[in-house]
Amino acid sequence: MTIDKNFYNQASAAKLGWSPDWFGEKHFDEKLVRGIKKWQKSHGLSGDGLVGPMTYARIWTHRQSEIDEHKPPISSIKYSNYIVYNSEFYPINWDKVVLWSESAGLKAQKGNYYDYTGRSRRPIRLFVNHWDVCLNSKSCHRVLNNRGISVHFLIDNDGTIYQTLDMQHGAFHAGHQRTNRSSVGVEISNAFYPKYQEWYNRNGYGERPLVKGAMVHGRELETFMDFYPIQIEAVKALWKAVDGCTDIQFQTPLDENDHTSTRYEQRVVYGNYQGIVSHYHCSKRKIDCANLDIKQLLDEL
């Protein structure tokens, strides 16, 4: 039986999430088949011109190891910063984004996440927001590594967004295995306790807004520090970029008054809800991110 190699590669690309430019070509044609054969032979594989599981896993790993070399030229799209999903670059309208591969990057430790290298493109239905209860993103990153957990993004006090691993992988951030496997997460830097205001002033960030009377899971929280406005703008830019390349919907759980829900939502964890949530929506034991009015911010976007 003769295999239609062009049809096979198109089906493979649709399932796994690769494109002809991974092999230096533009179309699903004979030139691509020849390009695949050449790449396979140069990497010790059988040169059949088909992107099967073994070829895909090998080129995916190769691209990850040299991810910076695959950035689109700045002139080709509107923005010069990107986030990465399944080894592909997607633009984000934010001027302070640092990938794990860059010199100032923060990288999740291998073993601290579900490694989906070489697998079909991971479906993502949730974006989970956290606060880190740390003074900055670098200290949060150390804590995550020490605890054997991970998160895809960190947002620092000045609005810098760090991506710590490809969104293809499932980070250990939301507590529940089912949620981790189907979500993307961000830790927004905020030490939470007002006693740390002096540290923020001393280090040039200025005082954080204070939140009084916030409710989560039906109880009122003690006064705590809120996010800086620039962090809110950064998270909105991140939501928009992630929405542009995943199955996440621009919605959040609402209460009976059509306001952002302040309670645990079982459908988020055990259902097929698609949207942007706070950690407390996923767990009755969590209170982050109290006072983050996701509905209002989505309305602004």
C-alpha cells in the first residue's frame, strides 16, 4: 500500500501541532518531504519523509534546546515579544517578556512538571491566577524549585513577565492533577502581608494598594496588599496572548449577580469549564487571588 506522504504529514501536523517551517519549507508538498528526509538522515533517523511520533519527538526536543534560534524576525509581526506553546512562538502585546532560554530567564526544573515532549498538542481550557506570597519573582522561582512544583509564568513587581517552560507541558501549580493537566498558570508577585510595605518602599517600587473587606469562600479576609497597576496590565496582556493560541475562553465564573465568583467552583475542577479563574475557584483551601475582579478586567479587554 502506497502512503500519500503529503496527506500523512498534513494529518500529523494537525494532530501534533508542527508546521512545514520547522523543516525550512512553506507547504505540504514534495519539497517538504525531501526536507524531512534530509533532516531525518542528519539526525540518525530513517529517511522516509514522514513526521511520525519518533521524528516529531526528536525535532520538538531539538527546537526546545535551541528555542531562541526559532524566534520570528521582529519585522515580520507587530510585536517583538513572544510566549511559547508547543515550540511555536505567539506574539504578546507587552514589552517586558523574558523566556526561560534567555540570559535573564527563570527556568522550571525538569521533573517538576508533566513533560509532554513530543506528544500531541496539549489542550488547554483554563488559565489559573495565583499570588506568590514572595517579595519578587526570583524568590518565588526559588521556592517553586525547592518545593518540586512549577508554574508557566511569573509576573514581577515591575510588570516583567517570565515564562519558565513551554505551555505544552503541564505545570504543578493548581493542586489537582486534572486541573494541572488542562491549565496554564501565573504567579503574580505580591508578599500579601502589609508588614512588607517597607521593603517595597526601600527597593523603589512604592507602596502597594491595600485591600480591606475582601470575601472568599463566604468569609472576610484580613487586610492585605494588592497588586501594582502595572502587574494588572501585564496579566491582561498575558490573558489576551494565551487566549489567542489556546482553547481558553474570555470568561470567568460568575455569582448570582453576574459578578466574579468569590467561591470554589466544582465545575472548574471536575467539569469542562473553559475560562480564566483564580486559584480559589479550584480549591476551598486557597484564597488567591482575592479581590482580582476578573470579569471587570475581561470587560476592559
